[in-house]
Amino acid sequence: MTTTTTTTPTPSRMRPLVALANAEYLQFRRNRTLMFMGTVFPIAIPLLPYVIGRRTGGSTPELAATALEMVAYITVVFVQYYSVLSMITTRRGEGVLKRLRTGEAADWQIKTAPAVPGALLTFAGAAVVAAVVYSTGAPAPVNVLAMVLGLAGGVVVFTLLALLTAAYTKNAEAAQITSLPVIALATAGLGSLRAVFPDNIAQVLDWTPFAAVSDLVAIGALGRPLSAPDADAVGFAASFGELGRPVATLVVWTVLTLVVVQRSFRWDDRG
């Protein structure tokens, strides 16, 4: 007698992440404040000074790089970082994170899903700003890959920083306070600000996460960091030699924050 065994196909390992990401996107879209902060704000703020500067002095590589740095700053800090921090804290307080662990989703998928809406808006906002900048006469970027690498690295690092901050944040209201150190550190990493700091302070700030994002975006757009106005701009091939420190900075921050998040992340407000 021959027995036929029917094997039930196992669900895709990525299916829980897709389902959770879709749910987070729906929640994000229903929040008008988050949608405004994630769409209008990061596009309008960088383009306004760009348009004014273009009318007064014409399109220059520096003006384009500044606009792209600003959209990167707003999206990775205020869209990605703050939205993930707020959503994780809220979900934990409502007991959602703890309940999700009883399903088929892996821990990393539960942590990753809240980052998806912000990541999509980050790249969408950057694409819109870049399209406007380069369609209105700005010189072509030096290395688009460096710009994409900067945004992607920023999304990863600031998502992890949000998960880390959530461990010390009681609720969504408290996030307005606990997020301030990260926001202040990111602001200090802006290329235009580092350029005016004393050299010893600027050298330390060069190793902060948003400074690395800023440098990658500026090198890609301009051929040099905005924090080094006296440096010579390089071409496409030579620009790869300038990516070492900012890439290493993002890698170090990714590893460090990942280790700390694994040890400190809380699934329940009571423990």
C-alpha cells in the first residue's frame, strides 16, 4: 500500500513583514499630521530657499547640494526617526508589540515594520526635490550612488536610534523630550554648521550619524562635503575615494545601535 504525503507549503518568511508594513502604512496615512510632516514639510522647506537662491544667484552645485542635504535632514530625522519612535512607543503602551510576538512575525519584523512608511516617504521626498532641482538648471550630480547610499544609511541608522530611544521613552508625549538629544546631534551634523565650528569640534562632529549622511549626499551632488567649502570638488571616479569615512561612520553607528537595541528594547511598559 502506497501512502501519499501532501506537503502544505509554508508561508513566505517575508509575508508577516509585508502585512505589518501595510498595516503601519494605513495607520500612518490616517494620521493627517504625520502625512503633512512626511510629505509637504520635507519638500517645501528645502525647495523654498533653493527657489529664492536660484532667482538671486542662479543654480549652482552648492545650492543644489544644500537643498538635497536639507531634504535628507528633514526626512531621516523628523519623518523616519521621530515617526518610528512615536509609533513604537504608542504600540508598546497599547500592548500591541507584546501581542504581535505571539503570532508568526519574527521580532525583527515587528521592529522593522514601523520604519517602512517613513522610509518610503524619505526616498519619495528626496526624489521630488532632486527632480525639481535638476530640472531647473542645477548642474548634474557627481555621483548619484553616493546620494542614495547616504539616504539609505540614514534611514537604517535613525531607525535604530528611534528603537534605542523608545527604550527610554514612557509614552508618545515623552518622545518630544527624549528625542531632543538625537535631533540636536543630527542638527550639529549639518555641513553648513560644521563649517563654522572650530576644527577640533568639527572633527568630532564628522563622526556623528547625520554628518555622514550629509557628506555622502553633498559628495554625490557637489563632489565635496558642504563642511569643507575650501576643498576642491572631485569628479565621479575620484568621489569614491571620498566615501570612506562617512560610510565607515554609518557602519559603526549601525553596529553599535543594533547591539544596544538588542539589549535594551522593551516589548512591554512593565518590563
